[in-house]
Amino acid sequence: MKDADRQTRSYLMELFEQRGVHPRSDYGQNFLIDINLIEFAVESAELTDDDVVLEIGAGTGGMTAFLAQQAGHVISVEIDTNVVPLAEYAVREFDNVTLLNLDALKNKNNFAPEVLETIREKLESIPGSTLKLVANLPYNVATPIISNLVASDLPWSRMVTTIQWELAARMASKHGGGTNYGALSVWLQSQADIKILKKLKPTVFWPRPKVDSAIVRLIPNSEKTALIEDREFFHDFVRRLFHHRRKMMRSVLVTMYRKQLGKGEVDRILGEAELDLKSRAEALTVEHLVELSNRFAREVKAAEGANKIT
């Protein structure tokens, strides 16, 4: 790419000044201005012509242009109407980019329908293609974007994203890791292999955030996922369990499933799982929580089925 198109701090400042606009903190806009790090993130995605790339937070198109050079198609989503023309200019030479000017999320648990429709359309247009999320994710939507993609039925094969360091630490934390280890850690690690590739200082962004960031990589693990008998139940199970992480797990589970199971049945299930009744969720490994969720899913469904018959 020409030096003029390489989006350095001075280049972006000039662009924004010319248009009389400013980066919006409410949209989590911190543009990655280190070209080496942009190239590193794109290279880590290992893109091919068979890949459909989803980029959330196109910004001024700095990363989008790099993605377009290597992917089969890039779907780039940007909520800010002020910067969309800048992204359009950055990718003006590419015919394999779809820019969507909208909020990528319908709500915190769902992608916007137009985003899903576009993804499915582009996947169908490239036979045998898979989806890769590659993005400098706005901090305020990073968790739902990553979590929702894992929860979806979309054939994603890799995620490489820049996110807040604190979030990266939570995603990769193991049991016994203190408050970092929680529902998000368990949900993601139960279905993917997670690696923090680089820690980033605030100076590599404009405007500078107040915290460190990280480039993280997620690769789906089908063997892990296959161990989860009911993903929807499991998602709800870990979320509610860690909402009361400091309480004994027995009392939390008794409350969670009081309509389907009695205290004795909860004690029996925990006993069969060889767990102390005083155990806390944060002390259990991801594998143990998956097994426990499966046991409760079977018992709860059986109880609900029996109630329907009676």
C-alpha cells in the first residue's frame, strides 16, 4: 500500500480535521496506528482466498484494506456514519469488501439480522469457505461479539482481535486464577483454544486508551465442544453459577433449579460428580463444569418431562 494510505497518527488526525469530526469515545474508537501490529494481526489470521472475514469496527478502514488484499471477501461493519466515508475511501480499489453502516449487535445476545444475512450470503458465494473474525474491536462490544460468535452456528474457524488487556486476561484465565476466572473464561475455553499473542501499550492507538490492550487468537476446538450436551443450557448454567461465585455451589444450584429439583436431588448430583457440597464454582476446571452441566441438564429435563406428564 502507498505510504499515504498507511494510517498513522498524523494521517488520521489530518483526515479528521479536514472533515471536522472527532473520534467518539461512546463508540469505543481507538484506532490502531502501528502498521506492524496491523500486519501482525492480519498475518496471524492466516487468510486465504477461501475466507470470508468479519471485521467489527471498520473505523477509517486501516485494517480493512490489509484484509481485502488477502481474503476472499471482507464484511466490515461500522456504526459511526462520520467515519464510513473514510473507510470507503481506504478500500476504494477493492471489489471484495462489503461495508455496512450499522450497529453489529441487535442486542447484547444477538448479532444484527443484516450482519447475519450478509455473512451467510458471502459464505454461500464462496464454496467451502469459513468465517474469520479479524478486528480491532471497540472495547464496549468486544465481549458480546466474541461470545455471540462462539454461541452461533456460523462456521467460524479463527478469531484474531485486539481487545482490552483485562478482557484478554479473563478470557484466558484458568481455574484458581482469582476473579479473572469466570463465566466468560469457561464459556470460551470449553469450545476454543485461546492464546494471547501480544500485549499492546496505549501508545499504539489514537486516541490513546487509558489501559493496555492485547491481540488474542481463538481457534475452535470441536472435540471440546462435542463434550457439551446442551450448549444453551451450559451457557445459562455457567452464567448463573458465576453470578454468585463466592457462594457455595450447592446453595446456588438449589436456588437455580428449585422448580425442578429438591435439595436432596442436588446433593445426589454433586455427590455423583464427586464434588464437596462446599465447593465453589471458581475452584472447578472447565472440564469439570462441562460434566456438571451435562448432569444437571439431564436431570432438569427429566424433571420437566415428568411434570408435563403429570
